[in-house]
Amino acid sequence: MAYRNLGEKTHSAVHLIALSGLAAGLPTNKIVLSLSLMIGILNLVIEANFTSYWGKIRTSKSFLFIAALFGLHFIGILWSNDLHYAMNDIRIKIPLIIIPLFFTIKPIDGLGRHLITTIFILSVLVTSLINVAYHQHWIGNREYLDIRDLSLFGSHIRYAILVAIAALIIFYEIIIVKRWYLLPILGWLVYYTFYSQVLSGVLALAAGFIGFIFVWLYNRNRLGGVLSMMLTGVSIILLIRTVINLSVPKNIPEIETLEQNTKSGNPYSHQIDGGFDLNGDPVFIYVCEKELKEEWSKRSTIPYDSLDQKLQPIKYTIIRYLASKGKRKDAEGIKSLTERDIQNIESGKATQLETENSFRARLSGLHFQLLNQEDPNGHSLLQRLEYWKTGLRLFKSNWLIGVGTGDVQQSFDQQYEADKSKLLPERRLRAHNQFLTFGITFGFIGFAFFLLLLWYYFKIGLQNVSFLSVAFIFIAIATFFIEDTLETQTGATLFAFFYAFFEPVIRSSK
């Protein structure tokens, strides 16, 4: 047998190389991920120690849970119309069963786990430094129109979640293992999370820390742990209430009370329902386009009736920018702008806060979206609200067994048409909520099974006082509310890798 020819040590070394490749590839390159998966599979096939494999598989409840979740996608084909879509969805989710299989049949302990952890953290650290170096133009000459272009190695959302996981691992090493020399790296990764302005990353980081603290409190006093979770729940409810309040404009004046002419005697246009600034004031009051056009042509080479560098009508960027400074949209307003202000407008920045490149700017952008919900297109939060509303209608209509593995996008397209959605055809995407996606695909039965999987993982993590497994499942749950994490190959690989790597039955933190 090949197993005897190559030897157990050789197969174990190749197995470790494959898993290390996955750890390195997650933050860097899909090709590295694919190669690592193929190496791992070939190694197990060549080793061919199938009796041992089966013995470990049938005793691992965590693996059987996720294998059943993967298998559910095959069952869902039975009531699907689009077989091509279904098979592609299954292909995307192959890592969900392959990666946990690697860890189940050939567990990694001791130096191997330390090596994988080190490679993952170094990959995240190096790529984050490269991202910021390019964005700050310390190296390269790359143009950035949006902070979301910061991530050079893949999806900014997936990468932000990886940064949060790396930060939690380092936090564990500092607090539990007492490796205080890692503090600067932790500080950098936390800074990067806010610098990148990815809401999913901030949410993941916060959820991970809450999970870590919960295990610590629960292990010392169960009542304290439960009370802390109740307090967290109340805080989330208050936050949601605050967000709802922020979506209501505060200052709506009577048009009759507003001045009707500029200093030069030209008439103003006042439009109350054209949108609101961050103070809740209407943006399109005190607008004199005649004066704006004349004065703008004196300050910029971009015509008033043209587009800014983000391909937005520049006249609206001018109006919003002046509104953010509390200026009237007339000749006096344009004259008050500095050269830096002019450059900001030309580059597509519609408010002063957008120039700060800070997480506060990101929050202000979300606040602006909540105040201006007429057109959701191009606005990440408003688009998600549309996805969720459409998804909920689909779930209600197919609540028992869902629409099947192959008909998710098709069903969304039909529902958007039925609802006469304001979303443009190219923006009519799926739920962007993993819980909702499972409910739509497999109905209440599949949704309940998915919750059971997450609950089981959380329960055994808590029983084993496994800080990282509980922190990870908190991260997964939090991001599942705003992302379809498992609907992309990178997302499925990310979840499967850490689901298996932190799996608390095989590896306890006691």
C-alpha cells in the first residue's frame, strides 16, 4: 500500500502542509486555498487508511452535524427547478465538508497547531500592512475612489472578518497564555478594523470579545455569565431603537419662513423632500443653481453638469457638500470653499466627514442613508433592507421546506418583480443574511437544523471552557445576520476552517 511506502510521518507532514496552506491562503489568495485543498485530498486518498478514517468520523458529532448540513443541499435538489444553479451552489460549499474532514480524521495538536496559528496571523499581519501602505501611498501609485478598495487580496468583508479572528486569537494568547509581547500586533489589528471602515469587521471583533468575556464570566459564575448576556441583549435592543430614531428627520421648516432670494437677488429653490443632511435638515433648501453653475466654473475644470470622479452628478455632490458645512447653495457658498474642499468634491466626497477616512465617517454615511431612503440603489444599508424585506416575504411563502437548493436567485428575481422593487436589476441580489437564506432554501426545517448546529457548537465550547470556539461562533452568528457568508467559496472555506480548527471536543482550552 502507498501508506506503507510513504510512511505515516510523510503523510502527517503533507497533511500539515495542506492545512498551513489553507491558513496562509485565507487572507491572501484563492489559488493557494484551492491547491491546499487538492494536496490535502490527494494525501488522504494515497494514504488510504480508510478504517481509521471511518472510526474517527463516526465518533465526531461536530463533523456529522456539518456533514448533514452539506448533505441537506443534495436533498434540496429534489424540489428545485434549476439544477445548474443547485450544483454550482453545492460546488461552492464543498469546503464545508472537506476541511472539517481533514481535521477530524487527522487531528492537529501541539507544534502543528502553533505553526498553523502563526502562519495565519503572519498572513493577516503582512497583508494588512500592505493594504495600508498602498492606501497611504507609502508604496505604489494606486488610485482609491472608495475605502472598500483597501483590501487588495479579496473581499473587504471576508478579509475584515479574518482580521477580527486573528485579533481574537492574539487576545487569547495575551490573556490566557500571557504572551504580552503580542500586544502591538493586537493594537494594530484593532486599529486596522476601524481604519478599514467595514461594519462586518467591527461587528465581528465586538462579537468575538463578547464571546470571550462571556466564557470567562460563565466559568466563574454562571449567573454572572447569563446576566452579562441579558445586558448585551438589552444593549442591542437600545441600539436598534436609537438607529430607528436616527432615521427620522428632526428639522423640517415651513417653506414660507425661508428667505426667497440670494444676496445677488436671484431666487432660491426650496425642496423639503429631496433628502436630509446629518443634522436632519433638508439638503435641497437655499439652492440657486444659476449661481452654483457660474461660480463652480471659476473654481474647477469639471463642468457643473458633468460627473465627479465617482461617476456621480457633481452638482449633487456640490450641494450635499455645502449642506454638510452648513452653507447655502449659492455663489457665497462656493466662494467659501477652500481649494481642499474643491478637490474633495471633485473626488466624489459629498460631506466633510467623508474626508476623515475614519469609522465615524462610515457611521455618518449609514446615518445619511437612513435619513434618505427614497432610492436604495448604491447604498449598502438600504440595499440590505430591501434584500431582507424581499427575503422575509419569500420565507413566509415557502416556510415549510423552502424553494430548494437551485431556486434561490430565481425566486428572489420573481419576488422583486412582484414587489415592483426600486432596486435596479443588477442590484437585485440574495438575502445577505445567512439565517434567512437557509430559511428560504430549506424552509423552517433547514433553518431549525442550522440553529441546532450553531447551538451544539456553542454548548460544547462552553462545557470545555473553549474561549476561541465560543468567540468564533459569536463572530459567525453576528456576521450571519448581515452577510451570506456560506454562499461564497471563500466564506464557506473561512467558516469550515475555523469551525474545525477551534472544534472544542477534540481540542479543549482547559
